[in-house]
Amino acid sequence: MGKSATATALRSAALHFTPIGPLLGAEVAGADLRRELSSEQVAELRDALLKHKVLFFRDQDISYEDHVRFGRYFGELEGHPVTAHVPGFPEILYIEAADGMKLSEELIPIARPANKWHTDVTFREIPSLAGILRMRKLPPLGGDTIFADTAAIYADLPPDVKARIEHLDAEHDILRSFGYRVSKEKAEQLRREHPAQTHPVVRRHVETGERHLFVNHVFTSRILGLEEKEAADLLAYLVDRVKAPEYHVRFRWRENDIAFWDNRATQHYGVLDYWPHERIVERVTAQGEDRPQR
């Protein structure tokens, strides 16, 4: 078989999806992300993402160009106002350890016990559609990523809580997560360029119609329309629900693995259990297509 015929065969190969968790998560077989995908494969992956919410690809030794190309199948790509990027590739975030901060003896006691459950960039008016994370450097042990199904979390809320949050909004603030790690001047710049955003506490997924709990510990600063203590207690209760393992799938990485998640339907948590070893990942982020709605 000639080279062009081989490439055609690879592009048209069938994809297979094997669930790895009862609620969410599936491994994908039959995809070689070093090569262009057919429109049929892209559509199949998008459908699978809506169904499984996070997809995992094993052993994908892709180039930076491959990573960008794959991300662009699902939308325009966006950078990040704080996190570093790969030199020459502003679309690819370069993430070390604790959300881009190098670990140290001084930082570990602060970073390791922190609640890092989050949905990416909810401080934006239109949060991202999806993240595509590639494992570049893996520690000998640890460094898993956990994903949570926010539709299942919402579905299991008590009826009185659902009624209480039905029409509530919450504020999401970039400085809640990034303010303490940048200079005063940079913080002022972030506030100007990324003012706090208001999103519904319960978001309806524009493609599936599912309702998702849409507050997170990292970016949600407060629930609006309630007295301060009542708002703080309610937010603490809601973000605590995300911690229950019944809503999770845990991915144990190997080098060159890729995780691809629907950022509208999940939260995730990178487990910081590998100090003093390094963990380096690279992410491209597909821009959101809609402002969160009830």
C-alpha cells in the first residue's frame, strides 16, 4: 500500500470508545492524532464527548502542531492571561505543578491541601468549551487527574436546594485564584481586562439540555442575592458536593496520554501527591460558543 493510501486508511479508521467509569469517561481507540482526522471522525469524537464528557487517548506522541490542529477541530483556541505558554505556540499552555507554579518546600503545605476542584476559566464571559491536556513529563508515582460529572451532582441535590438555587447567580473572579500569585500591577491589569462575571448557579448545556451545577471553589467568589453568611454557607455546601467520589472518574496517566473534556459539563482536579518530582502538562483550550444560560 502506498503512502497516500496508508494515510487515507488511517484517517478513515473506525473509532472505538470503552467506558472507564459508570458516570463519565471513555478511552478512545483507533485514533492517531499525529495525522489529520476525517470530518466523520471529528463528528464522532464530538458526539462521544457529549456522551462521556471526558475522553482519554493513550500513547499519542504528538507534535505541538498536531496538538494545535486537533484542538482546532473543535473551535478557535484561546490562550490564558496568567499561565505560561510553550515558546512559539501561544495556544499551548505550559503547566507545571500547582496550576503553573513551581513547587517548593514553602509552597507545598499551602498548595497540597487546597481544594482545586474547578471548571476552567469561568472568570470569562464565555468560559471555554473544552480542554485538551497532554502529559509531557510524568512523575514516577501519582499525578492523577480526577473528573467530576456536574450534571449528576446537580441531579442528586435535595429538591429544596434545587428550588433554592433555581434562579440564583454567582460571581466568578480571576483574582480569586490568580490574584495572590501576581504583582499588584498585574492584578490591577487582570481586573481591568477580566472583570468579574456573573453566571447562573445552574447551567443548562446548550447541546445536551442537561442541567449542571456551575459553581466551583477556584473561581466562584460569591453567590449573589443572599445575605453574606447565607451565601457563603450555600456556596460551601455546593462546592463540597463535588468532592464525593461517586461522581468521579480518575485517570492514571502515562507519558503522551491525552485527556479531552467538555468544560461545560465537568470539573477536574489535578492531584498534587508527587512532590519532590515534576509533573508537566500542556493544554490547548477550545473557546466557548455560548454564554452560560439557565
